[in-house]
Amino acid sequence: MVAVDEGPPVAERWSALAMGQVIDEETGRPAAVPLIGRADHLGVTVTAAGDGNFCLVARPWLACPPLRAASYSFTATLEATGYLPVDVAVVVPSRQRSLIAPAPALGGDVITLDNVAALRPGQLLAIGPANSEERARIRHLGPGPQQVTLTGRLGLPHALGDHVVADDWTPVTLGTVGMRRPPVVVRGRAVRRDAATNTVTPVPLATVRLVDFWTTLAALRAALPGAMTDPNPATRAFLLSISPGLVATRDAASSQVSRQNLLPTAGSERFLVASVAAGASAIRVSDRQALASGAVLRLDADDGDIAESITVTGVRGLGAPNQEGELTLALPLRASHRSGARLHLVVPQPAAAGVAFRRDVRALDRALFVADATTLPDDIDVRLTGGATAAERQHAHHIEAITDAAGFFALPPVHRVAALKLRATAPPLSPIEITYHPEYGPLENWVEVVFA
């Protein structure tokens, strides 16, 4: 058995539980700003170096008792100034082995395992079950195949199938994690320059439209085709701006977006009884009339920046249905909403064919990269599906705008791109194209569009 003067097991000492590196998505280089992080698992902390490397630190067997579960899943949240927070899914395996026949005898010193790879003499073993764990060191491997001889004798009973974990630890490798800049609004003015008089006049009703983009500076510098003009249809991508922004993370391999109009129901207006913060999964409304699980409500429809469509999963309240009640939601709210904000019931219409994602998306994203935009016109309601997460509703816009009487325009928010190619048209003037690198950090960028 273990001597009392021995040091703690290797897996109970402070060590790296998991390791990774964050990089700027556009530059491919580590972010040159301090990184901080936190984990939602007791006993796990996050540390970071100045080169983008981060580490989840813990005493592995204490934070993740190896005999109690085959693995532990939790989330680490990383934050850096000038970037959106990113959640990293972490899975820590317990590396369990199992006792197989013949069953170990009480007082015996030999156990038989389903796997003896990488075991070595002197190594400590934690032998289950978890509620009556026993620890012993390996004297040597054998005498038979898959067998281990212990330095002492077993003092507790163990059954076939009980787990055994060797005292060792190798950090989980998380690889690189892309950090995303917050969205930026590109504003500008379209004018016509008269070379003879060196004067400019505004150009109203000009169309400024995205015609191509590059997601990395390396691709642009290498003069590679943009995503919208990629000669390979399997990797060609189109960019949509969505509001109010994503709540759930979805991977490109299993996710789709489809147009689904939401038809307002007359006379269904109601109000929030109390203010709610972004991230809330329940709201209190002025009446519960006609509400049931599956109902869809439009919240703050008159405010385009925070308007969101939410799906109800539960309704609670006392008294008649026209009395106030609490609604539970399929997904947390993306934005905060004040007391008295209006809601009205909407009816989802039949959805159009789904369009595949071209890039994974994460919470807070305002950019959606899709395989085709044919069935996704400008200014529409869309439904995002895929994975185990509930369907999410967003409002989608193309990256385009029409100038006003004074020539001013504003494109919908955009991010996760390194460069944009914009085309401005205003017949009978000759079209012009501008390749523009968004400056992330300021909330708005300014672009001058000058026609000859």
C-alpha cells in the first residue's frame, strides 16, 4: 500500500489540465493583447502567456475524480481586449481501465486488466469502485497476460468491471482557437468628382454592394480568389449580416440556415412586466393568452438593433390566461430588454430549402458564411438549425446599401473578414470597385466612394 511519507500522486499535483493557443482569425498570429480566462468547473483555473498560449490549471484527480466518470466536459471562456469572448469546449478523459476475469481476490496481490499498455513498475493505481477506492503500486507486470502484480495485498473487495486508473498525467491539447473582432459598421459617402472644377457633388441612389471578401490577410496577400469568386463551388462562400446576433455555437458540418417568414398575429400584443438582461432564459409577460410551448414571439420589434424572435418552451402563471405569467425560452436572450417592451405573437411560415454553412459560428457572431445566397434575399427572417442546440431565429441582411439624397450610406455590421471588395454603381456613371480592410476596434469605419 502507499507509504505515508510519500509525496502526492502525480495526478494530484498542480499541473496543466489542458493547453492551447489563441490567434487572431484574420492575421493568423497571436493576439498582441493580454488574455484572461475562466472555467465553469470547480478546481480549474485559466492562466495565459503573452504569446497567446493559455493553460487550464488544476490538480487533475481532485478536479476530475477519475473513477467517477469516463470523462469530464466543461467550458473555458477566454477574453482579450478588442476581441469577442470565445467559449472553448474542453473534454478531459479519465483514462479508465477495467478489471476483467479472473476477479481479484480479497487479500490477493494480482489484478487482471483489459489494457496494460504504458503501465510500469512503481506506478500508483487507483482501483475502484469510486465509493470504496483503493490505491496500490505496481510491483511488476505479469505473471500472466494482462495481469499486474501489486506491491501489497488488496484490502477491499473489487468486482469485474470496476475501473482502474494509473497515476500519470498528460495535458489535453486544445490546438489553436480563433479570436474574432467585434462587428464594425462601414459608413461612407458617394460623390462625383469634377476634375475640371475640382469639386464634388453627392450621388444619391447609388448602390454599394459586397462582391467579394477574404477571411485572412494571407489569402489576400497571396492574390488568391475571394470567397465569393472561389473557382471551387465546394468552398465558395457568401456573407450575410444577422441581427441581433447569435446565441448558440454551431459547426459548419451539421448546420443549415433557411428563410422562414414570421407572420404577425393581429391583436396579440403584450408587454414585459420586468426588465431582463441578455442571457436570461425566462421572461415575465403581461398576459399568457394564446401562449403555449412552441409559440414564437417577436420582442422589441420596433428596435432593429435588439429585436429578436424567441421560442417559448413553457408557460406558468396563476389565474385566467389573460393574467401575467412567466415564459421559459428555448435559448437565452441575445440582448437586454426594458420593462414595458412590446411582444407580439408571430406564426412561422413554411421554411425554404436549407443552405449549408461554410464556417462555424459562435455566440455573439453577426456574420454568417453560407454556401449559396440564391434563396436568401436581403432583409429576411431566417432559421438556423444543426447539432443538439434548439433552432435559432435571426434577421438577415446582405452587405449592401443605397445612398440617400446627400450620398451617405451605411452597410450592415460585418466582422470575421480581413478584406472586402465593394462595388458601387450609379448609372450612367461608370461602376467602381474598392478593396477595403476593415479597421476593427472603432465601432464605425468611413469609406469614400468617388465616381469620376
